[in-house]
Amino acid sequence: KEAGEEATHKAYCDKEYGETKQKIDELKYDIEKFSGKLDKTKSDSVTLKDEVATLQSEIGDIIKTQAEADKMRQEEYKVYVQAKADLEQGLDGMRLALKILREYYASKASLVQQPEAPEQHSASSGAGTSIIGMLEVIESDFGKSLANTEMTEDAAATAYEKLSMENKMAKKLKEQDVEFKTKAAAGLDKATTELASDLDSTQTELAAVLEYSEKIRAMCEVKPETYEERAGRRQAEIEGLKEALKILEGEAVLLQRDQRHSGLRGAAVARHHAK
């Protein structure tokens, strides 16, 4: 009976040992997995938030750059409008002066009909031609300056439009990146909370399984007896043997007594029949 109980107990212990060890290995693997994912998720979230901060700073720089470009363009355009007006006014003045002078010298040339003063007429015509030529040079300079001013304005306007478009596109792309990465970081933060919860519950379960494993080990492992325990057990065995011996001796005395009584009764009966 004791051998059967020991075999059953051993089979139970082996089964519990195996299942407990497997469960501990699984929980340790899960803890390592959750810890790795948790660290990576936290790191990725921090990286995304840093990138969002950088993008927001860059968006701020774009806004500032565009505002400066807007102000500069307004000032440039204001200067251009004034310069154009001045040049057009000067050009119109030169053209008017040339028209008057040409008409004046043309009419004067037609009125001079006196053949006796050709030298005076020649001098007058030469002076008029010189003045007109000088004014034509000034007119040409005004025209060139106006053309250059308009070309400079066109180039500045084109550069401004290009910069504005580039800033608009860059700002839009960065804003989209901010939106995407902000959502991604929020998702990672949620995952971090869930992983932390999973890790905590797994660690709690592992602690419970380890505690159970210690109880199984204490129940199943045979501990070496101390001297006091051995001495006590032997003393108990001796006491038990003594008690058994006393019982046996008592039973022997009773048996002998019963046998004597039986013998005496038999002898009495025999004597009675003999009479």
C-alpha cells in the first residue's frame, strides 16, 4: 500500500514539476517579449515626438520666412511703382520737350527767308540740332531705365512667387507629416499603456506560479532528517515496540490462564465420571 501511495505521489509531483516549469518558461518568454516591445514602443514614440517638434519648428521658420518675403515684396513693389512713375514722367517730359523743340526749330527754319543772313541761320540750326540730340540721349536713358526697372520688377515678382509656392508646398507637406506622426505617436502611447499592463499582469502571474512551484518543491522533495528528528523517530519506534511487546505478553498470560482453567475443568469432569 505504501509503495503504491509513493508511486502515485511521485507521478503527481513529476506532473506538477513539468507543467510548472513549462509555465514558468512561457511566462519568462512573454515577459522578455513584452519588455522588448515596450522599450521599442517608448523609444519610437519619443523619436516621433522629437520629429514632430522639429517639424513644427521648421513650419515656424517657413512662416517667418514667408512673412519677411511678403514685407520685402511689398516694399520692393512700392519702390518700383514710384520709380516707374518718376521715369515715365521724366520720359514724357523729354518727349514733350523734344516735340516742342523740333516744332520750334522746324517753324523757325521755314520762316527764315532772308538770303542776306545765312550764317546766323546756320548757327541757330546747329544749336537746335545739338540740344535736340542731347535731349534724345536723355530720352533714351529714361527709356532704358524704365525698361530695366520693369525687368527688375518682373524678376523680383517671379522670384517671390516661386519662393511663396515653395514655402506653401513645404509647409503643407510638413503639416501633413506632423498630423501623421502625431497620430502615430498617440497610437504608440496607447500601445505602451497596453504593453505595460500586459507586462505587469504577466509578472504577477509569474510570481504566483513561482510561489506555487516552491510549495510543490517543499511538498515533493525529501528533506534529510536532522539528528533530533532521527532520534525522535527511533525513540517513537522503540516505544511502539515496547508497547507492542507488553500487549503480546499480556495476551500470553491470559492464554496460559485460560489453558489452566480448561485443564482444571477437564480433570474435575473426569473425576466425576469415575465415581
